[in-house]
Amino acid sequence: MPYIDLHTHILPGLDDGPATMSESLALARALVEEGFATAVATPHCWEGRPVATDILKSLKELQEELKQAHIPLTVLPGAEHAMDPYLVQRLEAGELLTLNNSRFILLESPVFQPLPHYAGELIFELRLHGFYPVLAHPERCAAFQNHPDRLARLVHAGALTQLTLGSLTGSMGPLPARAAASFFRCGLAHILATDAHGGGVRMEQTGAALAQAQKLGGPEALELLIIKRPAAILRDELPPLPEPEEKVSTVRRGLFRNLYRNRY
């Protein structure tokens, strides 16, 4: 079955993804070659910028170019939103894009910055208003690498997780690879996506990453992580999810803390 990618930076000129339409088309071809038939365009958004109308305009232009180039990739609307205290108000006002206009919103887990102190409150508020937050690449977030129990608490509060395929192979570094493996063991790995910004190493590692996902999650993991659960989200349905561990062991936390100290 063809794969579904819920996290791509495929729109040209909006963020740190492709600069030109030709580069966007090259990325689309690379996705098709790796087995993807559907992708969600999720440009970085900070405090509502770029605005939804600009994203949708760029998406329409890309869709037309894909059709003319006979590239069999369906690209749907979305965005990757930075956490901010006014996110829910913007959502309620209809100013922000969710994943294919569903109740699921992709939130960026900060890679270099600390996790916002209001992260738990934001997850709770989103759920209270009927939205399902999907945390992008938590395995690359230092706060979760050092304290995976923090991620577990957010998942218990109603968040879903989306791991980057390249993290499974170590192409994003040893810390994300170890964190991703731990999240699989703890029931904290829900969805896989490329987070592709271009052809590059993230796309080249797709096959190896999918094989590693099956090794970590079992024979059914691939279908669940990159087909069934993403498909449910695009239909605006909450997919069945694994039950996360009630408590992440202190031994595991200590391992991540030591790894982080040795990072530099």
C-alpha cells in the first residue's frame, strides 16, 4: 500500500524547504520514488505567519504543477506550528491550518530551545477545544531526550507523537536515534513522517528507516505508523494508539541525561 507523509516542507519559498518550484517538484518525485502517494504540506508557522491564505495559494500552485508534470503525489494543506500561548485563540478564529482541515494540529517540538513552561497547559487547552495536538519529532527535543517522562505526560494528556524517519537510522544524530528507540519501547511512537525539506539524506534514509521501524515495533508497525494512523487523521478520525507506560523508568531517564551531557 502507498505511504502517507503527514510532515513535509514541500511548498516553495515559504520556509527552509525548497526555494523554487522546480525543487518542490524534485522533492515530490523523490517522495513518489520512496512509495508515498500522499503528503501534507506543513511549512513552519510562527505566531500565525505565514498566513493560511499564503500557504493555500502556494499549495494550489504546486498542485497545478504536479498535475502538469504527471507526478502522482496528492499534496494536502497543513502547517507545522510553533508552540505559543495564543495558538488556541488563532485556531478558534480560523486563522491557522490543521492537517487537511481536520481536528489534528501539528506542533513543533523545540529542538534547540527549552520546552515552553506552558506546554502541558497548551495540550490540555487544545484538547478542551476539540483539537488533537500532534508533536513533531519529539525524539529530537532535548527536553524529551533528557526526561522522556515529560513526553509520556503530554501523551497521557491527549497528544500524539510523530517521529522523523531519519532519526531511526541515526542520520539525525545518536541522541534522536536512542530516544526514538526508547519511545518505541514505551509506547510513545504513533506516526512516522519524513519532515523532508528537500531530496537529501532524509529521503535517502527512508528505506533503512522503515526497516528499523519494523525491527523496533514489529511486523505491523509499518502499516500502522505510515499508512493506517495517518489515513485516519486525514479522515479526521482518532486512530487506535498504543497504551503508553504509566511511568518511564529512572534508569532510562539517567541514560538520556548522561548522553546529553556527553553530547559536546
